[in-house]
Amino acid sequence: MSKLILHIPTKNEGEEICVFHNDRVLGLKGYKKVDQQRLIVQECLASLLHTDKVEIAYHESGAPYLPQFEDVFISVSHSKEWFAIQYAKVDIVGIDIQVIKEDIDIGKHYFVNDRELEAIEQTTLNINLIWAAKEAGYKFKKGNIERYKEAMTVLGISNDHMLLQINEEVVRLSYCAAHDFVLVYVSEGN
């Protein structure tokens, strides 16, 4: 069973941001890892939406949606045993959870652009936040982003939020670092 670890209230009506922990991710015999993760996300969503079962379908872009809840928009993420869900009545969702990688600077050249190298101190936490911000932005745009590294730029990181430029649009992202992960989610669209 998944345990709700973090619930973040937002100012947006009908929006929830929740983080669940589930240490049985690879414990179900006869299931592939991706199938186990999908089952856990369905279990968490059913709990949040107060229903017995939730069906998750996917748009061509890979973005998830809930056929039985047409007025609910969702974004989901998982990293190891952590699962994050953002759902809302408006289509301003994009969430990412990442277990903090201490050696992330080795691969930062794949996703950190020159503007970010100049403007943002390249600490382990900040590099993890840049990665998670771009993942949340990608989900916010439903995967419709070309040139991932250059099309998105974290303009700055403050105590609890970031600004992410996606092409010409600027999006506000909120974040928190807790336990061994960073959580980043879209908190305001254009």
C-alpha cells in the first residue's frame, strides 16, 4: 500500500499535489516494473479521487488522462519508490519528482544550457532542480517541445519557486526538497 507523505495545498481550486511512498515497487512477482508503477499510480489516484478504481489512458504524446474524469487534468511522476501526482480542474499541470543524484553534474551537459550555466550556481541541488524543472515543463507542454535543452531555460531559482522559460512563454514552478528527493510542479501558466 502506498503511503501519503506530502500534501501541498495550492491556491487553485480543485488542485492537489501529493507525494506517495511505496517500497514494494519491485516487489510484485509476475509484473514488469512499468506495470507495477502504473498499478501504484492508479491506486494513489483512486485514493485521491475517492473511487474504487481509476483508469489511466494516454494521449498520442504520452500525456496521461482519466477517461472517467473528463474535468480532471493530471500529471504524474515517479523516481524509485517515490510517486508524485498533480491534478487540477484546469490544464495547468506538470510535475516531476527526482531522487537527488549526487553525481548529476557528470551528465548536466545534456540538459543545462549556456544561459543556465552563467546565471545559476551549479550546486548538486540546483542541477537536480534544473532537470526536474525541465521534466515538469515538458509534461506541462504535453511533450510538444523540440530541442529540450535549448527550448527550456530556468531563469532563476529562489527559496521555493523557479521561473522556466519555454520558448517565449514564462511559467512559474514551485518546488521543495524533502527526504531524498526534489519535487517540482507548475504553479502558474503563462
